Amino acid sequence: MDITVVTNQVLMLFIPVVIGYIIAKLKVVDGTFSKNLSSFIFNVTLPCAIISAMQVDFNKEILIKSGLLILISVVIVFLGWLFGIVLAKILGAKDFSRSVVMYSMMFSNFSFMGYPVVTAFMGAEGLLYATMFTLPLYITVQSWGVALIDGSGQKKFKPQYILNAPLIAAVAGFILFLTGFRLTGAIDGTVRMLGSTTTPLAMTVVGLALTTEPLKKSFSGIRYYGVSLARLVVFPLLVFYALKFTGLDITLCRVATIITMMPVAANIIVTSATFGKDPTDPARSVLLSTLLSVATIPLVGLIIF
């Protein structure tokens, strides 16, 4: 395990947060910038990132294991939803805060942090399996996740959940993945270039959102610590030992656990702002869980290896 790589990856998430916080405090940008930037990310850069991530190849030898990982991924999202319901009740979270807790338990920062950390722990083979594991996440985070945030946890459906740009990109990317068709030349380069800006821009939005209230409040609410502990340690270890108990290949157990032990997905900030929700609460969950992951990722890594 390369601790330096993991630490640097986490720190790279915080630098844009600090930049966003500073430029907002200095009033370099006005109050509409965060919402407009969130819309740009949601409708342009995030779809590009999704399509780019699905430009991968696999052979028949790993097809069965990949299928298992896809199934396991769906089950874990569902269990995360159930875990989130229980955790929200324990923490006394209601209304939109309840939705934030549930989303936080369902979706981790599986792309920007998950892929590099899997590579640091397990190399190229691990990254290949991680790509398979996260395919359902690209779809569920932009359908179930969006519905959860926009509907504040209520059981209702709207057409835009299916017609939003990231979900369309996920479907298109999966078709490209299955057919083996690859983007080439300037199109491929442009998609990858735009997609690569998603994480720094999204984390900048986190920094912008944190200026709405004193920064110390991000580290003062017990609910945020409860969500972070569950997201980073408790739920991932439950997943690991449950999968290991079934006799599943240890490599697959570790891949699923590593992705699950990542901090809260930064997408929740963009999604909340895009659908007119106050992004402050989600931003605090993302920021604190990302900060604490500097310690928990190596710790949980030592347990599962």
C-alpha cells in the first residue's frame, strides 16, 4: 500500500475546496456562480466523465467475475439505502437532512478517489474490476440518487430522473462498453478533457457552498461525524466480512470494500444545487468525510489486506 499516493489523492480534493471558499469570501464571484457552475457540471462535464470512464476493455476470462461484481454493486446500494434509513433515524435527521444521510450511505466518491485508491492497493487488475463494479453506480446515482435529493426521500417519480444528461451518458457509455466501440481522435480527447474537470469543479462548488455559514459548523455537528464513521468504517467492514463469509473471491471482496469505504460522493453537492436544495448540509458531509478518510482509508486497508 502506497500511503503517499492515497494521502496526495485526498489532499488533491481539498485544494479546490479551499480555492472555492476563498474566492467566495473575497467576492471574486457573485451568488449565482455556484448554481450556474453546478448546472454546467451536471449537464456537461459529468456526462463526459461518465462516458470517458466506460471506455475500457475486458476479456471473456473475467466476464463471470465482472457480472458478479455488477450484481454485488446493486445489492450494496440497496443495503446502503436501508442502512441510511436506520442511521437517519438514530441521528434524528429529518426531511432533506434525512435524504442527505441516505444518499451518503448509498454513494461514495467511487470515481475520482475510488479508482486511484484501488490502483494503489491492487494495481491494474483491481482497477479493471473496480470499473465493472461501478457501472451500476453511474446509473443509480443519477436516477435513484437524483430522485432522493429532489424528492427529499419521498417515493415519487418524475420524467427528468430518466432524461437527465448524466443518466443518458451512463446508458450511452454502457452501450459503447458492451459493443466495444471506442471514441477516437479529437472527440475522445475533448470528452476526456471536459470529463477530467468534473472533480476539481465539483469540489470548488463544495468550497463555495461552505461560505453560506461559518466553517466551524462543518466540524461541530455530531450527525456529520456519525455519517462519516458509518460511511468510512462501519458499512465498508460489514460489506467486507459479509462478502468474505459467502466464500467470494478475496480480490472481488477487496474491490467492493475499497469502493465502499470512500468518502461521501461529491456529486451530492452538484445535485442538490441543481435541484434548488441548500447544498450546505451535503457540503459538510462531503468535506468532513473526505478529511477523515485520510486516516480511515489506510486503516481499513490494513484490516482487509
